[in-house]
Amino acid sequence: MTTDSHAPDGYQCPFCRIAAGVEEPDRGTKQRDVVYQDRRVTVFVANKWWPNNKGHVMIIPNQHFENLYVLPDDYAIDIHRAAKLVARAMKAEYSCQGISTRQHNEPAGNQIVWHYHLHVFPRYANDDLYASTGYYTDPEERVPYASQLREWIGRHRSATEPPERS
């Protein structure tokens, strides 16, 4: 198994900038899209949506790991803990009927950002997620979705999550 990097020379990682609190230009991710962050992970409403699955999120490790092959197990645990938290928030706030997660590795696996990330999608009956095409959103369109999730997580995180590990 190869773990060689697929990032081009001089790659400026957009997810590292998001985790560091830097805003992306134009329709890119804004800090108000961030719904949860701790010392290991950042969760934000994605700037690319699918027509029937609005408000999907991305979960990234704050440290740069290109793909699943090099992601340390302890980060994987924290990422999936965050996925569980945001899935519960989506169920409560979006009234969705299910949740799907998706993760890509290497060019043949459809990875286009060279930083590990996990997608969490709200799902609805007959939503055609895998048969539809995504589109880039306006930052204002994301505000209510991010606010809903951030507020729910703020109310429920302490009751559902273990204390931070050192």
C-alpha cells in the first residue's frame, strides 16, 4: 500500500486554513460555518451542497493528514465521535430521516482536497444524493444551518461527550 502524497508541489491546504481560523475567499468556508471545534477536530457546514441534502458537514482533523492511510487511530476516534454528535444534531434540527457518511482517498477514490475529511449528509427518503450533482453555495445560505447545528451541539455536547483527553 502506498501512502505517497498526491498533493501538487506547493499545495496550500484549505482545510488547514479553516482549522487555523482563516477564512476562504468568495464562496469558500467562513468561520461562521464552523459548528464545533476542539483541540483535535473541526466540524463545519460544507460550501458544496446537493439539492436535497442541504447543510451537510465536513469533519477534519486540525492537524494535516492527507488521507485515511496516515490518519492516526486516536484522531479517527475523535472524528467519529464528532460525526456521531453532528449526526444527532442533524436528526434533531433538520428532521432528516437518516445520515450518510462518505470519505475519499487518492485520485481514483475521488479525493480532491489533500487533507483527510469525512462528509456527514442529512438523508431523506428518495433524496437522490448519489444521482444528483453538487453546487457551491453562497455563504449567507449556510448561516441558518450552521447556527442550528452549533446551538444544538452547544446545548448537548457536555451531556454526551467524554472529557477532553490530554
